Amino acid sequence: MNNSIYEMFDTGGVRATVVGVLCILALFLLAQTITIAQNFGRSGVPATDTITVQGSGQATFPPDVARISFTVEHTAPSVSEAQAATTKQANAALDFVKAQGVAEKDVKTLSYNISPQYSYPNPCPPGALCPDYNRAPKVIGYQVSESIQVTMRDLTAVGAFLGGLGKLEVQNINGPAFALDDATAGYDAARADAIGKAKTQAELLAKQLGVHLGKIVNFSESSGGYPPYPVMYGLGAMESKAAATPNVPTGENTYNASVSITYEIR
């Protein structure tokens, strides 16, 4: 019997299986040991002796981009006629944008819409009989519009750019919205300012209470800014031909952040 058991474990396949199981067991024990070492000294009970402080921070940066959007739209009896007129004017506007040195990646279409235009007959007089056909709205044409957004990186050319769009008789010019191309940089700086103020407050409070600060057990934040409000230019055909180059100061953008930090105290 003993010889049979010995012969069974003496085979290569069984030995490999046993070695594999032992290796897996060893890795599991190692992982458990590392976890216990990392949590050594930490209590599983939530901290009750704590203080919570708040901090509000700001960061102000000059903008490095200006975003401008405009819409080209035309109405015609048929969709194809409206599309042809809109496409012709939109292509002329895009050629102008390209001539200003704006990179292709900084130009994008926001929307392209085709909308039927209706005529609404006068309502029937009280007591009169009107056929449903006479009361129903009728399609009298189609409006095709295309909205385009341009991101300008040369802020000194924004005024001339707006003036050029006006001469092309585009409609509904919105902008410029001056901003940081990487908006997170502003919020990151504001958060850092808020955290610094909160830490200073925590250290002062701990000194006044005669306690020592421990580890941070909770953190929360809220970020916001004063968004750049774009200016809207509604240029008609007569106005745009005489449009002068606008003066568009860039100013600065302010970013805000608020944080709340909870410390253990001892």
C-alpha cells in the first residue's frame, strides 16, 4: 500500500500539480502579509476625534484662445436651393477663416439644420364654417443653416476676424469667448490655493486647541469659475457691409475652488 502511494506521487504530472498548488498558496500568504503590513497601526473604526476645515481659492489667468461661432442660413422654396445658397456662403466663410491662418483642427461644424417654413392662415371667424384644408398650416419653403465654431490662438487678430465675418454677411456671430485652452490648469491652480488656505487654518486651529494634526480622513471639493461671456453680433446684410473692425479687449479669467478637509487629531 505504501509503495503504491509513493509510486503515485513519484509521477511527473502529480509532482507538477503539487508544486503549482504550493506556489499559489505561497503567493496568497505573501499578499496577505503585505496587506497586513500596510494596514498595521490603522484602526478599522472610523476616526471620531477630528476637525474639519474649509478653504476657498482663486486663480486668475489671461486667456490664450478665443472661440467664435457663426451661422450661415438661407431660405428658399426648395431644400436644394436653400442648401446651395447656404453652402456657397459657408464655403466663402471657411475660405476666409483658412486665410487667417486658423488651423484645420480649430474649425468645426456645430450643427447643420434643414427646417420647413410654414404659413399659418387666419383663424376662422366665430360661427363660420372653414374647411380643414384652409385652416391647416402650409409649407412655403425651407431654411438651411450651418453653424461653425472657430478657435483662434492669435488674440491680436480677433477684431479683424470679426470684421471680416461681417463683410461676408454671415448671421448670428457669437463670441469671442476668451478662455484657457486647457481649462483644468485654472481650476488646478485654484484648488491648490484653496488647499493651502485650508491647511493653514487647520494648523492654526490645532495650535489654539492644543492638539496635534493626524492624517487626513476626508476630502471634498467644488470648482467653478467666472465663465467668459461671449458677445453676440447680429449682423444683417446692410450693417455688415459697413462693419468696422471691433475693439475686443481680452481681459482675464478667474477660476474658483472650495475644499473641505477633515483631519484626525490627537
